[in-house]
Amino acid sequence: GAGVSQSPSNKVTEKGKDVELRCDPISGHTALYWYRQSLGQGLEFLIYFQGNSAPDKSGLPSDRFSAERTGGSVSTLTIQRTQQEDSAVYLCARGTGGGGSYNEQFFGPGTRLTVL
Amino acid sequence: RKEVEQDPGPFNVPEGATVAFNCTYSNSASQSFFWYRQDCRKEPKLLMSVYSSGNEDGRFTAQLNRASQYISLLIRDSKLSDSATYLCVVSTGTGRRALTFGSGTRLQVQP
């Protein structure tokens, strides 16, 4: 695989509930990204981690969205007070990172979130 | 205007055909260029990185024209298994290292 696991694979929740999505990349990759893909839409960037810090959070759509990463490994994306428009596939990617301009990214299988 | 634009297709081609996809990007600061492939209800998978000199990987050839901000992908001798959506992807590289995706071009290879 791509060396990234995500859980759960599917999550159905009710509007207004909080959800946590987990990403677990294989060790040794300091760069980690979250994206989402809504039905019929392209992939949109949410947040980028380098180690445990997030130098780019510009894609988070509202303050209901937050993410953290601990130990330079596992990351959790939290969505508070979910809305129906949050329904999407949430994808995590590990980056080859480091210096240089090429930053190939490899995606996990995603979490399909459905907000009823 | 979208940052990365692609013809959505679908491209319906017979097995063995050669098919070409084009893509344009608007950010002249883009430094990294890729083609990803996405099968239905699956995650995107890196098909190939695209370098300034152009590059080839088996039946796949990618070209980059920085002056025209244009990227292409050529698939020769199409196989049924090539049926998928092909995503043109760019990144500004340093600083904001996020990938920007086109909406994808759907390819259907028919027997």
C-alpha cells in the first residue's frame, strides 16, 4: 500500500455531533497532509503538518475543523458540530518531504463521512 | 478561474488506442507537477511525476511546458485496466507544500 492507514473507513453521524478521524502513516515521514473530496468535487487541501507543527492550515473551511499530530506520527482531524456539507471522503497523505521542490504524496484509503 | 484545468471527458477509446490528456495551470510559481490516477471510490494513486525535460514510464509519457503552463499525459496501447480518472496535480513546492488538483479527466477503455 501507500504506507498510510486511516480509521474509520466509514463514519455515519448525526448533524451536530463531533467526529474524530485518524491517520497513521508509516514511521519516518515528517510531512503529513489532510485533504477532502466531496461528491463530484475535486480534492481540496485542508492542512499540512511538518513533524508535529502545522505551518499551513489555510484549507480548513471553518473553526469547527481542527487537527493535531503527536509524536510526529499519528494525526487526528476533528470536526465539531458536524453539518451536512461536511459529508465527504477525508484523505490523509504522507509526503516524501524534505528539501527540494518535488513533494510526492501518497494517500491513505480515506474515511467516508456521512452527516445525516 | 480554477488553478488547474482539465477536460473532464469522458474519453471513450478502444483497447490499443493512444490517448492524450492535457492540463493547464494558472500559478506560475508552481514547481512540482504530477499525474495521479483515481479509480472509482478509491484514493488517488501517483502515476508519475512530470519533469521539465519530459519523462516516460512504460506506455505513459508526460510533458511539461512551463512557458505555456501546460502539462500533458500520453497513454499508448491502452488497456482495459487503464480505465480511471486521471488527475493533473501541481504544487508550489516550498512554503505551501499542498497539492492542487484538477477535477480530473475520465478515461474509459472499451474492448
